[in-house]
Amino acid sequence: MMEERYHRIVVDGETYYREYCERIDRYGNELLTEEELIETLLWEVVEDEITVDHHRVENALRRMMDQTDQNLIRNYILFLERQLSD
């Protein structure tokens, strides 16, 4: 279980976030803006970046000999694209 949390701190109407460690009952040194906090959290949880190049995918599909396999892959790609747009 993650012990570090972030507390919202409002100073003169401006919102900041500060890391708080429950285990040692202490705050981190930095006050972060919302954008900095989001960037920090994304950096901690995103493991990999995947780039989809539709041109390369289509070229790879054309090289597949089995039409059934081509259709299966195309349908799966369409499914994934629909999931992204929802």
C-alpha cells in the first residue's frame, strides 16, 4: 500500500499540493501546482509509451497471408479505436 499521499493546500486563494508521508507523519519539501502534481503522478504510474503508426500496421496486415487473420486484426484495431473515443 502506498504511504505517500498529497494534501491540497490553499494559500491566498491559490491551490497547491504537498506530498504527505503517513508512515513518518511528515510533509515533502515542495508545493506543487495541479499541473505539476498531475505530471508527477503520471511519471510514477505510466510504464510505457506505445505509438501506433496506421501506415505500418496496414503494411504489416497486407503481408499476412491469411485473410481471416487480417480481418481479425483489423476488427480488433477498430474495437480499440472505439474504446479510445468513448
